[in-house]
Amino acid sequence: MDLDGFELFLLFIVLSGLLGGIAYYFDKRRREALMEVAKGLGFKFQPTVFYQAHDAFGPLPLFTRGNHRNIRNWMEGEMSGYQINLFGYHYTQGHGKNSQTFTQSVALLRSDKLDLPAFAMRPEGLFDKLGDLFGSGDIDFDSHPAFSKRYLLKGEPAEQVRRLFTPPLLTFFEANPGLCVEGRGELIIVYRANKRVAPKAMQAFLREALRVAEQVRSAAR
């Protein structure tokens, strides 16, 4: 039986409501699970915070991309000499049918023992490799070709970033592919692009972020 325009509209409304209900259910389950993670860590927990009003981020590249930026499931605490935030970060690039939303779990660590040059490191993709042919500003290291092949590294001043990325730090990142790391001053963030960490894996993610921060701090001494 053919459906007329009104029936199609009703079907659309019903399906939209059903999908919205399913999304709400899974978001609620995730929020409750992360609340338990925060409690186990001794961290404070907020389901949502206002991105525009938050001053924790500083001028790091991740937090300047796209639009419709928002934060969910914000955890806040201290560990191993760092002020730590764990949270889900969402932003959208493009408009209309061509838009894409990116969601990632982020670990943000702050310490007055850090004094980092501005840098951003992420896995190098095909378009990045093509950009290298036209002088994209990627900082490479002849001594560590595996790092230079796997990661795109940019920063200012470039010579300070080069000094920060010591052979032990380069070797560490060679052995840990897929990371995105950004730093500046007292701040460092760790995430995997468009990857959301399951609640049961959140503590392992925090341990990984602490290892990264310690490796960077050691290299900066």
C-alpha cells in the first residue's frame, strides 16, 4: 500500500522519536557508568559544562576546530602531581548534509612543572603526506623515520619543539601509535581522534595519559 505525504511525515516523526529515545537510553547508561568511574577515582563529576564559559583549555588546536562544540561527562581531580580533567568533547565541521560530528574522549593535564612550547602531534594521514610535498610545516626527524612516518608534528617555535622531542620521547611515540597529543605552557592533552573511550577502559586511558605527560615532562627538563 502506498503511503501519502502525511503518513510518511508521521512515520518520520515516529522513527525520529524512536532513534532519539535509543540515543538517550545509551547516553544515560554511559553517564551513569562514568559517574561510577569518577567516584572510584575520587574525582568530581558533572554531566555537562558550558564550553564557552570554561577557562581550562587554553589555546590548544583541538578546542578551536569546527563549531557546535560541547563537553559531556566532565571529571575533575588530582593525581600524580597533575590537575586532571577527563571528558567527552564534540564538535562539528561542515554544514548541512556535508557536516560531520567528531567525538573523542580527552584527558587534560595541568602542572606548574610543565613549561612547554606550543605543539600538536597526531597520526599522519594520506593528505598530510601529500602536504609534505608542498612544505606543510611537519617537523620530521631523520634519526627516527618511524616517528616521522607515523606522526604529523607541528609547533612554534619549531626549534624548541625539536629540542622537546628527544630521542627517548620519539622512541616512546614510535612504540605507541595513534595518539594525538597537544601541549602549551602548563597544559597537555591526550586523545585519539574521533575515538570515545568505554567507561570500563577509562582508568586505562587515564594511566596512558599520565605516561604520556611524564614522558613529555621528562623530555622538557
